Amino acid sequence: MAQIKNQAAYKAALKRIDELLPLVTDNTPTDDPNYLELDMISDMVEEYEDIHYPISTPSLVDVIKLRMYERNLTIDGVAELLGIGKGTINDIFSGKTEPGLNVGRLISQRLSIDPAVVLGV
């Protein structure tokens, strides 16, 4: 399969995707030339982005901070929601400690964070 080898080709591929998107709908047959070209270029762009713009898995602290932002919570609010001390939350945020099983379960349940993120897997 062809590859995107540099930034200029990447930008050209993105431009071509923008041109093809209006031409391909949910009803477009899968053997349509525009559909096939869009599918091929999209795969190439995805491969290039995986190499040059990887998205790392967020840390538990990052996800907790996101939930805090979404729910307009402070450190005190998180501590109260989880029923633990503010110092424990600060220790988790600073990396001094990781949450134990019970606190991890509370984080997962009460902040709606996937258990895999809490466990770091």
C-alpha cells in the first residue's frame, strides 16, 4: 500500500479528503470510485498520524482533572465526593501515591472513569 512520506503529502491528502467528503454519503456504494479513494486516503492519513502524531493514553490524574472541569469540582469537592481526605487526593495528584483498590473503585464509580484507566492498563 502507498504511504504518505512527508508533511506536504500529508497536507495534500487532507485536502483531497475534504474534497471527497461531500461526494461520499451513507448511501454511496462501496464500489464507487470516490468511496474507494476516500477509504484508501483515509487509511494512509491514519497510518501517517499514528506515526507522527501519536495520541498517548491519558493518565488517571489527567482524567480526574477532566472530570473536575466537566463537573465544576474543586479538590475539596472531589475529596468530599469520594469520602476521602484532601491530602489523599493531593498525594494522588502529585504522584506520591496511587489509589488503593477501594479508592480506585470510588474514583471509577463516582467520577465515571473507566476501570482500565484507574488501573493504568
